[in-house]
Amino acid sequence: MAIVVPGVTLSSCGLTMPVIGMGTSSSPPVAPETTKAAIIEAIKAGYRHFDTAFAYRTEQPLGEAIAEALHLGLIKSRDELFITSKLWSSFAEKDLILPAIKMSLRNLQLDYIDLYLIHWPLKLSQEVRQMPVIREHIFPLDIKSVWEGMEECKNLGLTKAIGVSNFSCKKLEELLSTAKIPPAVNQVEMNPLWQQKKLREFCKARDIHVSAFSPLGANNTKWGDNRILECDVLEQIAKAKGKTTAQISIRWLYEQGVSTIAKSFNKERMKQNLDIFDWSLTEEESNKISQLPQRKGITFESILGPHDLVLELDAETLNEY
Ligand code: A2P
């Protein structure tokens, strides 16, 4: 039986978003057919929210999976799904934003995206093909003009909501000082070992919904590890409740009022990750989790290299737990 995932209303735009979305980024990358097949399984399991990005190269297989799900009758209409995609940093320039979202829409075979995010708070040159990059290819983001481009996407109906990803409080403040449409979402790394308390308080006070990526520590990826899945405290709680550490992490995120982007292409694990709605953590368990020592998993430096601008961005986010 498919699980029905509750929704959260994005207060700045009134849109409802399922609180668990499936991540589509694999590292190392997998064949598009594998991604497509996993998404179809996920729709059967009850996922209605999918997170992609131009940079993940999963917009096309997601689009094909949606078309097939409609053809198979797994969903009656595209409107039953919530699709998030992201503006890649090489297109983070006012005149390149409309062409970028239109390209994403073509990849996805859709007329609109539900939520379009600025992927990173910096701009990269269009020549960038691999990471790390040379300093000459990195530029500060012109937040005001890029956000105007994002607002245009929403005003034209190409996306229902707009937001950001990997933004610090400082970057959000800069954005809010000129935005006509406030960002609906800030999607950031968040899990029991990187709880983002400061950023969450900041966002709550400004009606910006926080969405958590790497809820399981991005295990098996180049930048992730097993620190969540094998965390002693989470393991003890999981054992006592007959759950898995992954479920404890996702349930904890749900109880913090954030939404979660969890990636699993494995049929059993993707079901497990949705099975968190008919039980809860005790106060004692939550207290234990809130006292866990904090460590950010992914830094811009680890992806882009130790450049001045990159280190500045990391420094902004590193004091926000
Ligand atoms: P797989 O796709 O084989 O299930 P994150 O969401 O933090 O980025 O973590 C994703 C990683 O965690 C992937 O390697 C994924 O592998 C693995 N994963 C996802 N769900 C679970 C789970 N319930 N138990 C163990 N590993 C999981």
C-alpha cells in the first residue's frame, strides 16, 4: 500500500509541498534508465515530490518517468506531483535565467515547475565542466538581479514558487532587502549532526520554509559518509523503537517542521524512508538528539577548491548550526 505523505503549506505563496521528497542526484552518477526506473518505483510507493536540478542531469529521466507514470495510470495528472528544480550557477545571470528555466522545462517535458531554486549563492563561468574549478571561474552572485530573473519566472507562470538553496542568513538578508517576492524555501544540508538551529530560527521569523538535503549524511557519495547511519545515539534510539537509523533521522527532521529530500533508489529503502508518520520520538529521545556534537558534511571548499570567495561562503554557513 502506498503511503500518503502529508503536505506543508509554503506560507509565502500558499502552495502545498509533500514533506518528503525523493532526491534524484546520484554520486557517482547512474544511467538515466536507472534513475527513471527508481522514480517510477517511488511513485508507486507514494512519493509525489521529486527534487532535481540542471546540474544533476536528472531532469530528463524525471520527465520520462512522469510521462510513463501518467501513461501507466499511476497518477492521473501532472498536478499530483510537486517538482523542484534548480538554476545552475553557470546561468546565474539575469539574462540567462529565462532560457535556463525553459531548458529545464523542456528536459522535464513540463509546462511549469512547482519550485525553482537558485542552486548555489555564487556564479560560475559557463566554461566550467568539472570540479574543483580555477579561481577565475568563480564570481560573487549578483543577488538582486538574479532574484529579479527568478521573480520573472514566477510571474510568467513557469514556476509556482521560487526559492534558494545553500543560502546563509547573511545571503538571505541581502536577498530580502530587495526582493518583491520573498523566497518560499531555503534548501540546505540538515540532519541530526548538522541541525541548523540559527538558520531555522532566522527562516521561521521570515516565513521561509527550510528543506533538508543530506538527511542521511549522503552516505556512499564523494562528500558524504556513514556518520548518520552509524551514529551510536541514533542507533540506540532506533534499536529501542524497532526502527532504522535512517528513519530516526527523517522522523527527527519531520518533528522539527522542515521537509526532507531523501535519496534512495532501492525499493525497500525508499519505502522505509516514507514510513515515519505513525510513530514519534519521545521527549528524552529528542533531547538526546539535540545534544549531538555538530559537524557540517559538505563544504563549498570540498567541491570547488580553497578559493577566497568559496572560503567566505563556507565561513558564513559554518557558524549557523
Ligand atoms: P541507496 O540509494 O542505495 O538506498 P542522503 O539522502 O543523505 O543524500 O543519503 C543518500 C544515501 O543513503 C544513498 O547512498 C542511499 O543509498 C542511502 N540510503 C537511503 N535510504 C537509506 C536507508 N533507509 N538506509 C540506509 N541507506 C539509505
